[in-house]
Amino acid sequence: MNGDFLVRHHHQLTAWLRDGDAESLDAFLGAHHDTFVLVTTDGAILDLATLRGSLRSAGASQPGLSIEVEEITSVTPEVYRFLERHSVDGVVVGVRVVTAVMGDGLLLSVQETARR
């Protein structure tokens, strides 16, 4: 994993949520290990099946969405921390600090912390 992977990964998510691009969703989900876990900004813990289910119904649900990945730091070769900025029609609607853990070339775990 590297910064390019993180940027591309979030562009795939954006393409699904903003435009309903099914190939982007498949690519996005394909980057997650079967044991993947997401800890959301409100502390919910989602496994891959739950994340997959919630995303499948969210295609094209956020017109104007942009997700930018910035300030990428490699903590170790398999752990990255970065800033994730969500905007809709150019207006920032959310910023989070994210820690991502990789294994076997796939995402194992992501933890998001909201930044105010």
C-alpha cells in the first residue's frame, strides 16, 4: 500500500457514491481483506459484509461528492495515517483522521476519527 493506492481507493468510493459507477464499487470492495473491520467516526464497528451491504444501496446517493486524501504518513510499511476531506459541491462537509492497516496487499482495518 502507498499514497497512490489510498488516493485511488477513495476516488473509487467517490465514483460509486456520487455517480453510481458499479465497477468502482467492485474495485473498492476488492481492496478489502475478508476479515476487514471499519471503526466509524461514531465508534460503530463494521465488518466487510456490513460495509458491503450498506454501500450496495448507496450508489449515486451523494451527487456533487468529492473525497480528498491528504497528509499521508507511513507509520510502518503496513500502517498509514491520513486526512480524509469530504466535500459536496465544493463545500467541506466532513474531515476525518484515518488510520489504515494493510496485510497481504489488502486493507485489514480502518479507524476514522472526526476532526472538528
